Amino acid sequence: MTMHCDYHVFDAGDVLLQSGVVFPSMRLAYQTYGTLSARKDNVIVYPTSFSAQHYDTEWLIQRGGALDPDRYFIIIPNLFGNGLSSSPSNSDVTPFPAISYHDAVGVQRRLLVEQFGISKIALVYGWSMGGMQAYHWAACHPDMVERAAVVCGSARCSPYNHVFLEGVKAALMADPAFRDGRFIATPSAGLRAMGRVYAGWAMSHAYYCDEIWREAGFTSLEDYLARSWDIAFTRRDANDLLAQIGIWQRGDISQCPEFAGDIDRALAAVRARVLLMPGQTDRYFDMRDNEAELGRLVNARSAELHPIPSIHGHRAGNPINNATDCDFINAEISALLQR
């Protein structure tokens, strides 16, 4: 382990990826909150979402909240490709290899076991790509995971979700800075175009119809798009974004030797208490995907579907400035931790 100014790095060494490629000196950046109990039974793993770093998601870790650092030892592992863990922007590995959630969760498990001696996880909590990681944890390491909260996520990337991401990729890669499979400079126009594509999918019909963006201080629809979405991804390296889109599109808990592509077998491997919390108006991770998964979680200690009743689309699961959705999520997670 090496310590950076405000996070740690787990040096995983040379890691054999699912693709058969060896990733040399793979590094997992992570941050911890709270104190590990003597029995090591108060662990919450909170993986990051698309393009997010731990700084972006730690707002949910609050005293008195569901993810309470006074009660729990919370670990945020940064997903590969986010600019802190091994990513195109910080590694010399070219071309940057295809990484899967299985690869990511495998290294996260090593962090827990080798660095902290943890064998039980009270809760894996994740939103969006974080929710997909929570699902992988529950299916691939059922002996460790006691509870899993999948917020606006699914067991695999649906065809509809895949098509959305194809639009995002196409907008980004249309920039002239994209040459021979990678960006050779910052694709300013591509990043703006990507944000505009995202805006249409991220929020709901009702969100735009009712002009909910006014609550955040925007004066017009164009003002909202320009100040919220045109800049949404400009803080990240474009090659990193492409790497993470690849992880997202390949996401499937059954794509490993143990399950051989059989999604029913993969879902049946889950033994945790599972809470599926789709956003009612989410278009990336449609509620119907979770509804289809629910009946196949046949060996889970419990499996419940509690949709977030929100018009905030996909963002309902990450409601930084939205008290109503935040209260709903906190109440649901608090109840799950008490079960």
C-alpha cells in the first residue's frame, strides 16, 4: 500500500485479466472512512460510478445517515479507468487492455483480504456502474457478501443500455482528436457533444416538461444544458472515459468460467440480502431489468425491489442536491442494514 495526499493505493502487482492479457503493476486507488471493528464485521464497500472518483461520492457518507462512519468502516474502491486507479491517463500500458467488472472486483477482494484481513462484508452499496459492481460482488463472492444494494444498476448491461452508450461513444469519437483508436489531444467538441447526448437520457420526460432544472438556479433550458451538461465530462481524460464505457458495456455477472454465460446460474449464486432500487424514470437501467432479475434470485436470503419514486431519471440514485430522493435512499439502506 502507498499513501497519496488524501487516498491510498493498493499495488496489486501483475494481474491476469479475464481477456488473457497481463496488466503490469496494476494499482487500485481507494479511500476509507470510519474504523474497522475488532471483529471486522462492520464493513461497507461502496464502488464508484461512471467517471466518478471517491471525492464525488463521499457526500453520502454522513454521521446519522445510512453510510455512517461512526458505525461502519466504509471503503470506496475507485474503478479502473477513473484517473486514480490504473487508467489510460496514468499508465504506460498501450493499448490499454479491456477490463471487466470481474477483474475490478477481483482486485477489490484482494485489497480487503490482503490489506485488512476482511472476510465478511455487511453491505456492498453501489449506484449505476457501482451497482453493477455490487451485483458482481454478490454473485462472484457470495460467501463474503451479507447484503447488496443495487441502486439504478443491473446484473448485465442490457441491449438498450448498450445502444445508449454507443451514442455517447459516437459523439465523443467524432471529434478530430480521435485517431487510430485513441485521443491524441483533448476532444473539446466531443466532450460537449457527449454531455448533450447524456442530458437527453439522464433525466426524465417529466423532469424537462416541468422545468425542474429551475430549482437548481438555471434560467432556461439552454442555460441548464450549457452549464450542467456541456462541462459534465470535461474534467476527465477522454481515453479514461472510453475505457470505462467499455467496462460498462461488457458488464455481465455471468461472463466468467464459473457461470459460462448462464445468467440464471449467476443470479442463483447470490445468497445475500438483495435490495434492487431502480429509478422509476431511469432510462439507462430500466426498471424492467431488475423486475426480470428479482424472481431469479432464488437463493438470496431476501430479494426486494423498491423503486425510487422520482422524476429525476438516472440521477435519482445519486441525489446530491435532492433531499427527497436522498431521504428515500437513506431510509431504505438503514432498513436493509437492520435486517
